[in-house]
Amino acid sequence: MDLVIRGAQVIDGGGGPSYRADVGITAGRIAAIRGEGEPSLGGARVLDATGLALSPGFIDMHAHSDLALLRDPAHEAKTAQGVTLEVLGQDGLSYAPVDDATLADVRRAINGWNGGGPGDDSVDFDWRTVGEYLDRLDRGIAVNAAYLIPQGTVRMYAMGWEDRPPTDDELTLMKRLVAEGLEQGAVGMSSGLTYTPGMYAKDAELTELCRIVAAHDGYYCPHHRSYGAGALEAYAEMVQLTREAGCALHLAHATMNFGVNKGRAADLLTLLDGALAEGADITLDTYPYTPGSTTLVAVLPSWASEGGPEALLERLRDDETAARIRHHLEELGSDGCHGVRVEWETIEISGTSDPGLTEYVGKTIEESAAARGEDPWVTARRLLIEDRLGSTILQHVGHEENVRAIMRHPVHTGGSDGILQGAKPHPRAYGTFPHYLGRYARELGVLSLEETVAHLTARPAARLRLPDRGWVREGYRADLVLFDPQTVAAGSTFAAPRTLPTGIPHVLIDGKFVVEDGTRTDVLAGRSVRRTPSA
């Protein structure tokens, strides 16, 4: 064996009881597992794992590392958590497939998520297709990565930022772009149905695209139309849409937020259980925190963004149009704010693209407005304009009882939704997976340790239909994590969100140490993970 991990408590990913064993690795795969009482394994190197649990590497089903993986070779935000695979292309907006004009628009639109906006030359955007982006990842990255085709980007490519149904030719182009991306290795398609321009798509358009996804054995991953007012109806819309298309469904960050949904997780789970009983193929992911995180511009009404970022900035500068935007936010309930009237006291600025605006970071809009003696909308409007729509936010609108109820469901998986930009990002970016293990399994007992690991490994691998990942089994890839069940914990907090976790000394990808004795190595063992057709 190249490496023998001796005496680990193996948590194999299936949710069953753990067991003590030696695990041997050769040529990047698990070559042998020997339980107690069986002949011991020998190898070129032996690692004493006494007191440590050995599990499959964690799979982050909702990541925003599309550029971070290229910009930051260490990528400790995820490697230190034991993440060995991330799913990119989330929320309907990412960087492939594009032409030059679409790429320029996308870079501006999600600068708050990923950086990469105008003037940021930290990444060489030397791709245009999905296949070319995956090839770029294959030059070597910190962790493995799968990719979802972003429906909003596809719509932008085909018809710009127009709020109307597509023509026949435009729909044909969108279907072709989705099919080509799947053929090049994407695992499915995402949408951001509270983000422009993807949210301009009606159900008939989405259904046609989902039929293409289904024909290529992929899955649809929507950030659906509301997590606030009408959230249950929005979930039901996605269930019905994918049923009609015959497409597998994975619900992104499946929360029930805002005051209107306090204690309503059971309603969502009843809806999903009914669909599952009828044969629907449904999974979901969540992060183990109550606040959400997005961009400040995302809460605005969708009509304000028609025409793209520059058109929106012009509307914000115009007093009369800005007053209409404010009316939608504060009186009607903007579709960008999930149909709920904006509550400025819940919106905390977590980062600004302009370093000269960091005085806003760590304060709610209401707090910054009070310090200036002005209305919150005046503060928000000025920040949107001065930061050119690049500000990120924390939105304190979740409910702990909903978080716990949803994570118990058997189709649940873990997804950080980690935005890595900003001076004060959400701690979920650096803490989701150890927080599940330390807080929710060990301290609260919401799930057993074995069940928790299953939610973070074998279940997401099954959704991705990966034939050789997600389990500690002979013949499987040696993407593995060694952690201390007694001490594993998230280090990140809202006050110090980039603090690394504790209790995760070793992480391997393809049998190579990417974290060894708690320190990041210089190994770049990650590659793209591409969908292959079912047999």
C-alpha cells in the first residue's frame, strides 16, 4: 500500500454503525479495508489514526467558489473543513457558457458573490464554453468540482436582460446551450428565480429546459421564486414543473425564512413527502445557520434590473424611479425580497467591492442610517450607487426550529452557500461542515454522527450519480477526511468569519494529503468531476 490509515473509527457514509479498521490506499483509491481481528495491512507509510474518525470527503452541494478555486490555490475555506468536492454554477449565474458580452455582464452582476468584476484581473477568463471552463479546472485546483449550467446566464446569452418570453429562436438557442453544456460534463442546471435575468423566465420556458436536463440524466437545482411570502407555493411550483418535465429536482438552500414562515418547516416536509411517495426524485441542501447571505442589489424589484446593471444604476440615480423602487421595497414587498416588505434592521452589510466603503461593513442598513440621521432607504440607495451594486449582505431572517427540522429529513444534504467575498462574510463559508459535526451532531444530537456524515457524503454522491465517491469502500476514490469526533468544531463566527475549524487534522484527495497535521499542503489534487451518461 502507498498509505495505511491504522486504527481509525470508520464512518463509511451509509449512516450505519461505525467500526474500527485499517484502510489501505494505493494509486489514489481505497485498496483494502481490514477490520479488527483481520490481518493488518502494511504500507510505504502508516498513519496512526487512533482516536480519529475516518469518513468520505465532504461534498458541498451549493458552493460559490467558481473563481476562488482559480484565484486561491490553498482554498482553505473549504480544504480545512474536509470538503473534497464542490458543486459550482449555482443560483443561475456563473461564467459559462458565455460570449464576450455575456461574460462582461455576468462579471458585473455577481461581482459581490465572487469578485471578478471590471478591473479585477486576478483570474484570466480564458474560456467561453462549459467544457473549456472544466478544462481550466483540470489544470489543478484545491478540491474537486462539479458544475451546473446557470440558467440565468444562458438566458442572458440568448436574449439579454429583457423581461419577456423568448422567441422560438431564442428558446432553441437556450436549449442548445444547455444540451451542449451537459454533453461537455455539467451535472445539471441551476436557476436563481429571485435574481435577474433568470427570474424573468416563466414555467413553460423552464420546463422546456428541464426536459433537456432530464434527457441528459442531469438534475435541476433551483433557487426558487420565494423563501418568504408564498414560499410553500414556490416549492410546489418547482415540484410540479420538474414532474411535468420528468426531471430530477434538488432544492437549493431549502429554507423557510422571514416571519411569515416561522415554524412552518413541517408544511414543506409534508409537501416533499407527498411528492416522494408518488415517485418524484427530490433532494435538497441546507446550511446549519439561520441568516442568509446575498447581495444588496438582489432585494430590489426585478423590473428595476431590466436591461442590466448599468440600466439599474441609471434608475437608482433618477429620483422618481428610485421612489418607485422604494415603494416596492417598503410598502408592496419586492419580488427580489421574496414578497416581504424589506426590514432594514435585518440587512447587515458583510462586504463592499469598494474598499473606501468599509465603514458600512458589520452594521445593518438601519444602524448606518441612524448614525447619519437619515432614512434607511437613503443609505441603501447611496451604497448601491457608490459601490456599483457590489455590496454583499447578511439577512437575519431565519428560524432555528426550521433549520433543525429540515436537516433531519432523509433527502437532506449539506451545502454551504458560502460567499467568500467581503470583509465580513457569512461564517457558513468557513464553517458549515464542522458545524454540522460539532454543534448539531455532538452537542445537540439533532442527528447521530453517522447520520450526519451520510448527509454530507453518500447522499450527495448519489444525487450527483458518482459511482466511486461518497463511501469508504474498497475500489472507491481515496477522497477522505480524518477528524476528532470529540473536538471537531467550526472556528468561524459572525465576529470572526474566516477562522478555520478545529479537530480536522487530515484531508486527502485522490490519496494525496491536501491537509496534513492540520496544515494545508501545496498539493492541488482537485479536478473537474463530469457527468457521465447512465449505463
